[in-house]
Amino acid sequence: MVEGGPIDVLTGDWLAELTMLILARTQAKRPGGGYARSFVRQMEQVMGTCLDRGIRVVANAGGLDPDGCAEAVAEVADRLGLSPTIAYVDGDNLLPRLDDLLAAGVDLPDLVTGEPLTEPGRFISANAYFGCWGIVEALDRGADIVVTGRTTDAAVVCGPAAWHHGWARDDWDALAGAVVAGHVIECGTQATGGNYSFFTEIPGLERAGFPWADIAADGSSVIGKHNGTGGAVTVGTVTSQLLYEIGAPGYLGPDVTARFDTIRLEQEAPDRVQISDTRGEPPPPTLKVSMNRLGGYRSDLAIGLTGLDVDAKAELVEAAFWRACPLAPEDFDEVSSRTVYTGKDDPASNEEAVAQWCLTVKDADEQKVGRGVSNAMNELALASIPGFFAARSGGGARAFGVHRAGLVPAGLVPQHVVVLGGDRTVVDSAAPEGDVSVEPVPAPPSEVPAGPTVPAPLGRVVGTRSGDKGGDANLGVFARTPEAWAWLDGFLTTDRLRHLLPEAADLEIERHLLPNLLSVNFVIRKLLGEGVAASTRQDGQAKSLGEWLRARVVDVPESLLESA
């Protein structure tokens, strides 16, 4: 990004819910080290060039220790003989304040259920999501490099845009446009063809280029990539990324609520997509708080079930395992078992003949899920089903984390901006109030195609993008023509989704329309249980959920298949 073409600001989003858990465990072993060390190494590679070219750097790589990260960057600069102005933004860490907040009547209710926080001592991280205004303050004070803690993914893009254009805190539409641009480029190559349903249409994906956002004074932007790099920037790749890890059309943030149902996309030129007309509303008066606690220990096993009689083999393996295990299922905090039918009829290879019986046991006591569990599996090797082999060994007990998303009044969590070698200033996190009315933009007029239907995979006519939101999963589905959208809108109801994805049949599902993007977004509550680190799904982050949906065979209008 630094050497491939002209940029003004190099931004980096380093944090996810799982990353915060990992950093918390790192910090426990190495106090002061709860930041992304890879960022420091990258600064060593490009810092000199950035300073020579006047490129600012803004990244939330500070994690749980933004001050430690800033000091590490300063050590690199000193070793290189460079003198950048380095600032960090902190104040997001609420872990030391949890008891005081609860004592003051601030119960940090759960984001989804509204249940108040209990047992604060069990948590190992608790960080409020900051917006962009601490970054703006740091840049106003001359920072060349800004390191933050838990800012939102889009804040590292919105901050430089608000600083450069001199936006006010109630420039809702401009802020919303910058948030949308930040959301598009926050996951790098996912905007240039990575994880794209129609990836066969994208050239050069063996080394996709990273995206950039050119943000105008009104908040509109052009998404592109450096010339000569792999991948592509198209309306499709941008639409796909817009659907990543979102909920309702009103995309809540600390600075603005960006209305995704007002976004307009246009292919301006090859590898150039313009985003315009995004409307914004005042944000909620609360900040989201990402919290992690250690949930206990787990052991995961999988036994190969090869060839014939898969159900009978699974039944025998399960019964024999519990007969050999020194503990019964009810002795564990949680037991999850399932048969995964991956074998094929008349298999042409050994691998094609294998299904799996999978088991996960969890408990607060590490000893319970340790050697006794693995020994029980080993005892079955010569004494149970024909063709027995371990498709996945438990490998002993391993710790897992549980994620919780809470809420805290924004006014209680100010942002502290520190310039190394200078003083500390404080930025209020509470946004101004406002009264804004926004209407969603309708889809282009079209009718459901008439004529015959034929069985075909749903993915022949629609794309998807899915991901994790704590214990929930989001599944965005997009059409590529108004005619396909007209059919998709009527066809893919919540009940239909339950039928196509039986795993979600008994779960709460929200359905949100984005007709301006020819898209519908589903939020499937608790599909991932207590979050990514605790999930027992094969894909604990739901990244492949959309591709599963696309593989399901449904009756599709023949005319849509012809146009696709």
C-alpha cells in the first residue's frame, strides 16, 4: 500500500472479538504486551517511507495496551534514527472499572437480551468501542502515527477523513459515508475479490491487491486498488463486503448510525466503485462493550466412520466411548455430539467413504476433559467398529473463552489522547443529539420472472457473505440484477431459510431488507453458541455459512439461470 501508489493515510484494523481474547491471555503472561506485535514489525519496514512521503498511519493495533504499542513503535523509530510524532488513544479499557460501574447502578446490559452484567470478576477483558474523535484529536496535535485500543473497525478510516475535511460531530451524512467506506476496506482483500462468491470471475486472486478509499468532503467515496495488483473492485465485491457482519440496515456506531439501506453503488471505471448518497442518523447514547471471560476447558474428538452402516457405527462408537470414559455425560458442564455425513455413495477414494462422529466435552475442571477423555477414545481402537481411526484427536484439554457484548453510557467513557513526550487531552465520547428522518431507498423497478423453473443450486443466481457477531451469525444474500432481486425477495423468507439450513430451524432469525443493494441480510441468533472460541461448529466463525446456502438446490426461474 505504501509503495504501490499514492495514499495519504495508511490504516489498519487489527482487532476482532477473538483477537481481544488472545491479547488478554498474552497480556496475562507478558504484562504490557497485549498489543499486535506484527504491527510494530511492519512499522519497522515502512516507517521511513511513510515519513518521507507524508503518509500518516492510523491503526487500532494497540489492543489492550495502546501505550505499550506506542512505546514499542517509538523504540523502532529510535533504532532507525527517525523522529515521528507518535500518539495513542486509550480509555476504552473498562475491566478495572467494572465493580465501580456496577456499584453506581451502571449494569452494562447485554446487547441482545438486556440482562445485567453479573460476576464481573470472571472477565479478563472489557473494552468499549470508541469512534473516530480521539483519532481526530491526535491528528490535530500533529501525530504522524496514531495507535488506538478498541476503536471500531471503521473508525481508523473515519477519523482521518473527519480530520482532513474538518467535519463537525453532527455532520451525520458525511460521517456515515466515511463509516461505510471504512467498513468496505476494513477487511482488506475481501473488497477486492477475496471470499467472493463469484471468485471465478476475478483475475489475479492468487495475490489480490489491498483496497483503498478516496473519501470526498461530502462523505462519498471511490473504492479502488493500486494499478497492477491482483483481484478486482466491482459493484459485486463491494456489495459482498457491505453485507459482512452487519445486522439491521441502521448500522450502529459510536459516532453515527449509517443507514445501509440508502447506499448507492456505481461502477465508475475498471476497479473503481463509487459509493454515494449514504444517509446518517445520530448514534445511540451508549457504546458497545466487548467482554471476554475464560469459559473453562474443552476437548474435541472425531472418529472416522467409513463405508457402510454409518448410523450403526456412530451409535456403537458413542455407546462404547461413554462405557470407557470414567465420567458420564451429566458429569460435564456441556456435551455435544453429532454425526457428520460427508461420505459418498460408491466412493472412488478412501476419503470419499468417510463420515465422522464428533464429540466436544466442556468443563470448568481441566482434569475432567483431559487424559480420561483421550484414553477412552484410545480404548475403542481395536474393540469397536471396523475401520476405526481418529479423524481428529483431542490433544488434551484446552482453554476456551466466552464472549459477551454489553452497553455502557457513552458519557462515562471519555477518550484519552496522549502524544509521547507531551501531555494528555480528553475527548468526550458522547455524540450530540439530533432529529433526523431517513427513508430507505427502494430497489429498481422489476417483476418476478415468469416462465418455468428448474432445480438448481441457489448460488447460480445469488452471492452471499457471512460471518460472526458474538454468538450470532449474519448471512447476507445479494442478487446481481433487479429481476433476480424481485425473485429473491419473495422466495427467501425466514421460513425458507430454516428449511434450507436445518441447523438454524429452531433458532431466532431476523430478516432485514436492503433493496438498494439488491440484498437481504439474516441474523441467526446463537448459531455460534457463546461465541467463536466456545463454538462447537466445524466452522466456528460462520464464514462458510453463505456458501452452504448457495449449494442448496431450489427451484429457480429458468430465465434467471440463462442470464446468469
